[in-house]
Amino acid sequence: MERRVLGKTGLEVSVLGFGGAEIGYLGAEASIVERLLNSALDAGLNVIDTAECYSNGQVSSEELIGAAIAHRRSECYLFTKCGHASGLDYPDWSPTLLERSIERSLRRLRTDYLDLIQLHTCSLEILQRGEVIEVLQRARDAGKARFIGYSGDNEAALYALECGAFDTLQTSINIADQRGIDLLLPVAQKNNIGVIVKRPIANAVWLYKERPSNGYIAPYWERLQKLQYSFLDDPEEAAATALRFVIGLPGVHTAIVGTTKPERWQQNAKLLEAGGLEPEQIEAIRRRWKEVAEADWVSLS
């Protein structure tokens, strides 16, 4: 699998990474997660991204990942996020909460260090106060994290790119969410900041015949009804085009996709065998977006 250098970090990351939200929220069985992640590592994936709050209340994504791949720690980069209490008795975004959350993540993931610790979609106001950034910097200086990043979108993400504190940005970009392409990617490239794309296949909302009740994905469905990309008629072509679109964008280093199905990862990897879309294909998708996109089509977290 193709690998790219993640900006100033120097980490050579696979263009396809694993996102741990689904296994946590759905409470996937440990045996399935073990099979899923080990087969992914065998096939060349080396990015595993999760967060403090990906949990169904009984088991967390971090715990599942730690149990599955602790014996192969040197073969992958472990990324996680902090900011939400998620069971800890401290206010969200307080310095003490962040410190405790990082320690908990290390225990859950069964590791002495994180390759990347990210602030988990905090507001622009919280970023500008600076305390949360200082906690991550201290964790990095203490050897608990190699690099620090911000996970978020829109103007908060732009601030993160411009403030000089972060090594990476994780943000939403896909065929139904393109604001970050113009707002964020040029700045990230200029400042040599690694870009991790979340939601790269727009939650595959083209599979829904009617508007989904899930408010997290419904806006993407509504947008695609107006964008009317021709490739959406074929689900397999839609998935391949959506993923290759993101990977083909200048400045993108890796795209994280979540699943609870071991065979799905292999399918996604196969979609990328041809690499990113050609520039003219990307431009056609971008042109349609610029023709149709409404003023309130901001990036979704």
C-alpha cells in the first residue's frame, strides 16, 4: 500500500488508515477486532486512529485496539484524541481532564507512548485560550506523545494550522464536504502540516434510498441529492470514486475509514489499488460542488 510522509512529523503513513469509532460505539467483539486489525496490519495498513469517547459504555475502542495489537506495537502508528470526560470526573477541556485522559489512553492502548495525541474538536475559543495546547505540549515533552495535533473543522481548524503549535490536522473532507479543500489544504501544505482526513467516503450515504434518520449523516445525504454525481448510481463505483477523490487531493496524507467487518477493510484497500483520481476527474467533482454548494454547507465534524 502506498505510503506518504505525514508533514513535519516524518512518519511514513499508509494512505488508508483505520478509524476506531465504529468498533467502540457498536461494542464490537474482541475476537473480530483482533482479526480485523491484524489482517489490516498484514496487508500494509499502519495508521490506527481512535478517541477517548468511542465507547458503548461497556467497552472502549481504545481497549479493543490495545488488546488486539499490543504485541505488534512497533508495526503501527497509534493516534488518539482527548478533551471529552467520557467517564472521568472532570469538566470537558479542563487541563486536569486532558492529563487524566492521556494517561487513561496509554493504559487502554497498552503502550508507553502515543505517536499522535489530538485535541478532539474543541471550539476556536478554547483553542485560543491556549491551556489545552499547553497540556499536549507537556505530554509530548514528557515522552507520552511523539507529536500533537488538532481534530476539527472550519475556522477552528484554520487557527490550528496557523498558530504554529500543531504537527497535524484531522478534518472532514469528502465529495459531500469540500469546504476544507480550499480553506485548509493550501495552508497545511504551506506550513508542512500532516493532514488526516476523516469521513472520506461521506458515511456511504448514497446507499440510503430515503433521508436517513441519523442526524450525523443526514446532511451529507441531502447534499448529494443536489449534487447528483453520476457515479453515485453504482454503489461500488461511488465508494471507489469517493475514496480516490480524497486520496488524490494535494496535501492529503492519509484517510481513515472505520468498520466492524474484517472483509470490508480488504475491500477498501482494493479500491485504492489504482491510486488517487486523475486531476481532471478531481476537477470535475470540484466544479460540480462549486456550481451547487450552498453558503451553509460548512464542514461537518
